[in-house]
Amino acid sequence: MKSLLLIPALAATFALGGCVVTPPAVHPAYVAPPGVVYVEPTYASPGPGWVWEYHSYYGWGWHHPHYGWHRGWR
């Protein structure tokens, strides 16, 4: 009798064992360096992972941690 109750519990454990729910990644807000005026983006983000950041020579632009600066900034 106990084994009959154990079968549905094991089946549920195996069926739901691979379901992992993680909270969405929260990226810290970028703060402009002291003495720099914040400028809002003039066009939409090029894609996921791009962050609006300040470049010391070019000014504000989209930056990706893997692809670098959008539109070829170095």
C-alpha cells in the first residue's frame, strides 16, 4: 500500500525536477562620472545586452560587454 503512494510522488519529483525558475537578472543602473552630463539615447538599443554608457572620448553610446561599442567605437 505504501509503495502505491510512493509511485505518484516519485513521478512528480522526476517530472518537475528539471524545472528551474530563476529571477530576472538585475543590472545596476549606470551612473555618469562626476562632472559629466547625462544624455539620453537618441535611438533604440541595438539588441539584448547593450547598455547606454559614457565613453571618455566619444561621449554617450551603446556598449556591449562582449561586442564592444556600437558603430565601431574603440
